[in-house]
Amino acid sequence: MRRIVGKDKKGRSVLINVPSYDEIYVNNQFGLLTAYDIAISSNGSGSADASAAASGTQKAIFGYGWNGSSTYYSITNLVSNTGIVATDTTGVGTTRYGVAAAGYGTDKAIFGYGFTNSFSDSTIINLVSNTGVVATDTSGPMFGNRRQIAAAGYGTDKAIFSYGGSSGGAVYLTNLVSNTGVVGANTTGVGTSRQSLAAAGYGTDKAIFGFGVDFSFNNLATTNLISNTGIVASNQAALTGTVRRELAAASYGNDKVIFGYGRDASGYYSTTNLVSNTGVVATNTTGVGTARAGLAAAGYGGDKAIFGYGENGTVRSMTNLVSNTGVVATDTTGVGTARYALAAAGYSLS
């Protein structure tokens, strides 16, 4: 058995025992478990439907970005549990680009940092409820202003922001986010300082940051693993995949990650790299869909992912769905305002 965080009927966080194998004994025969109710007890009693919690967040949200010229955005686009992108939702918070986003608290999301329309790096934070409603600005820790940062969930209900860029170049600060959405103090990072990287959760409670561009403008394939307590490991020795920046990453298949798309000095890519549930990055997979950079990605539908938006000389709004086995689908016609340097995250267990 393993334990996951779920909710009882009163909305309280509880621990739920879940079988460790895909097959369990049900009704006197072995069969796949697709949905079930579990009686729980944690300083009280009640019941909870654990199917959503076991399979991950169901919906996603894309937010913020810019058009590559003079227009900065705070608009968002919600994604259904079947991967359908909704039209623009009027923006909340400061318009900006180069933001990062991640899930926290099992069913909510957080957008953070970015370069604002007043031409400055920020520590602005916007929390997202489990219904996809974005809250007004709050301020993160002082002196951590940066953009082109990455973020991921870890430890089942927390998040981490790390790396990024500022007017002084690439940095490697880290900020942990509690399960109530409180952003912690700046911590000196580990590994190569870089920006325009991507990150996502793997192995159910850990995370991986990868790729990007360093202080000297070298494109990288460097990756760093994050433990389930938020500790950043040093650079992984193995460098796998095409060096590139401005790519995106998302979790899929419940415990794996996909890095995809991006660019380097020679052009744009649609290449992807799958990451196992132990954090091992696979070699390149031939790209599907329009090569582009500055896009965002998030998990949806419990075990699938979506890449969306970006630019390749033209600002784009198309999306590409990813199956629960990591197969990327061809382009879906875009919905909403075309933009790039945005962020995305999963939210909601229903």
C-alpha cells in the first residue's frame, strides 16, 4: 500500500491508503481499479472518492505571456479534463511574461515571478483556486526578482520555484511553496545557474528541472532532480537530448515527465524527451507538431499532458495533446490569444 493526500466530504485533507499495484482483487477476481470509494479515518471519520486523487489533477490553466512586442498579458485559458482549451478569461493580476506555474495543495495552482509591463523583474505571486479562479497579486520574498524561471510540484502537495534570469543574468535561487501556497525565503541554488528552462514532477513526489541557457548564453541539456523534501541535487552526470532553451515540461502517466519543443541558435524544435519515474532522461524522440519555443505545458485528465502556445517567428496559439504513454499528437487549432513566455499548471481533482 501507499498513502496519498485526499479530501473528505468536509474538504479536510486526509491520508488515503491506495494499492501499490495496477491490479487488485475485486469481487473475487483480479481486475483494473478505475474508480472506488475508500473509508478513511484521521482524527475523525468519513469517506472519500480517491480515484481523482490517485490519478492526478484533472484540469489545467494557461496564463500570462506576451506578444513579442509591446503587449503583456494576464489572461488565462482553462483546459477541461478532456483537453479542450477554453476561450480567454479576463486577466487578474499584473500583466507579465517569463512566469512559472505549478500545482500545490493537491488541487490548486500558483503562478509566480516574471517580467512586468513596467519593465522590471518581479516576485509577484498569483494563487489559483481548485475551480480555476486566479487571485490578485501578492508579493514573494524580497530580492528574488526574476523571470524565465521554472516551477514544479513535489512532495505530493508542495511546489518549488527555481533558477531564472534577471537584469544581471542567469541565477540559481530556489523558493519552496507550502501546501497552503506560501512562498518561502530565497535559498541559494544548486547546480548550473540558468534561465529559460522547464520543470515538472515525476515519481509521484519528486521533480526535475532541465535544459535552459546559462550566464554565458550557452544552451544546455543539464538536469537537476528535486527530492520529495524539496532538496535540489547537483547536476546529473548524464546529458541527454538536444541542448535547448525556452522549452516546456509536464507530468504524464501519473509518474513520468515529458520535455518538449524549444530552440537554440540554429532554430526551433519539436523534439521531445521522456523522463522515467526514476528521473532518467531518454534520448530524443522525433518531434510532432509545429516546432516552436516559449510555450507552456501542464498535466490534465489525471494522466495526460498538453503543450500550448509559443512562437517560431510567428506567435502561436495551437496546442498538442500528450497521451498517458507520452505520445504527442499533431497540432490542434489554437483557442485564445496567441502568445508566448507564458506558464501552465494542473488544478482540480474533479
